[in-house]
Amino acid sequence: MPFGKYKNPNICDENNFLLINKLLQKVEIYHGDYSECKKYIGGKTMLYFDPPYRPITQTAAFLGYSQNGFDDTDQKTLAEFVKSINASDTKIMLSNSDPKNTDPNDSFFDDLYRDFDINRIQARRMINCQAEKRGNITEIVVRNYTGEIQK
């Protein structure tokens, strides 16, 4: 039994798949622990870090894909790693939750990445057992380079 009430779900956007295929022809994508990426740094390298997001509420804790969890200490360790490779000519991008969604005074990531470009972007959340809590929130995108971010 399918979930949701979609009349015309766009599951397979052929034009988008063809465009992505064309853009990725000369790209190598590696997946693994962030600490292993040092060997790929240099030249035309771009590193994107997508760690387990820091929970913004007491009940939002999607940490299940990290066996031992990923707490604030782990977030700080990742930030130190990112800072250590920032001197290279490698472009770095990292995304995470924005704690300012629930606490305007929570500057955890602003403090961790104060020397980087931090953008807040709108993200739509469609999954929540409480329908009134679905909708737009902000997430952060941290980069060591500037330029427009697609919103």
C-alpha cells in the first residue's frame, strides 16, 4: 500500500537525469569516513561533508546511520578537521541543521565555523508525525569559498 496522496509524483525526471549524467562525466565520487579524504585534497577537488545533523529539538535525533551516534564533540572534531584542510586549494562545503530554528541564541555552528562563509537556506520538511510541524526550516551551508547558493 503506497503512502501519501500524490496525484502525479515526479519520481523519474528524465531531463534532470540526463543533465546530471552530462555534468558528472568527469567527476569521481568517493563515499566514506571524512578522515580518509586527505589523500584526495588538491587540484580541482571539492569536498562535501554531510554529517549526521545536530538535533534541533529534544525529539529530533536522526543519528541512526552513525553506529556510535554523532554528538557535539564529534561535530567539533569534524570542524577541526575541516579547519586543518582549509589551507589547501580544495573547495569545502558542509551542511547541517540550523539550531537558530528553535533557539535564536544558539550559535554553535556560527562559533565553530566563524572563519567560513555560512549561509542559511530554506529546507522543506515533509516528514513529521505532527502535521503542524512540517514545512520550511533553515539549514546551514558552510563553505570556504563565496558565491551564490541555489535556493
